[in-house]
Amino acid sequence: MKQFQAGSRLTKKLQLIQKKLSDFFAKDKKRTLKIGLMGSHDTGKTTLGFSICGKLKTRHYNVDFVAEVARHIPVQLTLNKGTNFEAQYWILNEQINEEILAKLRGANMIVTDRTVVDNYAYAYRASLPHVKQISEDDLKVMEIKCLHWVKTYDFLFYVTIPEKKMEDDGFRDTDKQFQLEIDECLRQIIKKWNLEVVNLVGNNDERIDIMLNTIFKKEL
């Protein structure tokens, strides 16, 4: 009996959430919520992105997913530890363009695999004294653009590094130290820019629960 009552309460809660979200979007049909996933490489952002999109779609929302644009970078440009200004600036502009296109397609919820903050983190590391692959002047150009665009995200979720062996997907660097350096750069940027970020920990299901609870709590 207790188990039945608990299930009934959960169903009523989900129905209430569904009604409130429907009412919210009915008030402003042009309103688009943009949800940004950020974090170092190989932390499970893509899997999480597809999962959260699926959860939102089952609630009958028009959801668009912006995949990681770096995977489509021209072959002449270099990524990972060898990246430079041209590569990161291409990624930055492509990221912004894809997010704009997602909104133009009419989605009322957009989930992005990566954000402009991630892009800046790789550029920031490349500008450090022990690397010196991006000049301070070029980095400043990117910072100004990123600081402007980061305001367009309604939610920023930080995916922490999981305790697992890095996977070689033939694209991202598998050097653990490099992964940790990007993670540290991101944390410094979050603090410097005073960004409101929600940390995602645990397994994929636990991360999704944190995301859904955060979105519904803030917007409803």
C-alpha cells in the first residue's frame, strides 16, 4: 500500500510539472530555453545530452540538440594540445552559428554538447606560458565574444570527470593530464566570470535527475 501511494504521489507530481511547463510555454511561444553542457573531454557529455533530450521529448517538448562542432573542424586545423587561435576561433563561431540555427528551427528547448566556455578553456590553456600557442591579444578577442554569448544560456551544467579510464575515440586526446588541465582551466574561468553553474556528479541517471530538478525548479 505504501509503495502504491508513493507511486501515485510521483505521478501527480509529474503531471503538475507537465501542466506548469505547458502553461509556461503557452505564455510565450517564442521563448527558448538553452541548456549548456560543459566540462573537459571524455566526461560523458554527449551521452548525457542525448539522454536529457530523450527525457524532455517524452514530455512532448520540441527539443533540438547541438552536437560538438569540433568534430567537424577542417582537417587543416589542429585540435587538442596542438590547437591554435584559428582552430579555436573556427570552433567558437561554428558553435554560436549552430545554436542560432537550432533556435531558428523553432525548438523551445535547446541542449548543447559543449558551450562557448569550453571553447575558451582550450584557448586559455593554449595561451599559458608553458604552451604559448595563442597570443594574449587573440585570447582577449575570444574572451569578449564568449562573455557576450554566455549570457544566452539559461542553464549551465558542469559535467565532472568520472572515475574511469579514458576512451580512445580517435579524436580526443587520451592524455589524463591534459584532461585535468582543461578541467582546471574551466573551473578558473567559471570563478573569474562568476558563472552560475550546476555541478553534475554520479552516474548518467543521477546526472539527469539533477538537471531535470534544476530546470523545473528555476523555471516553474
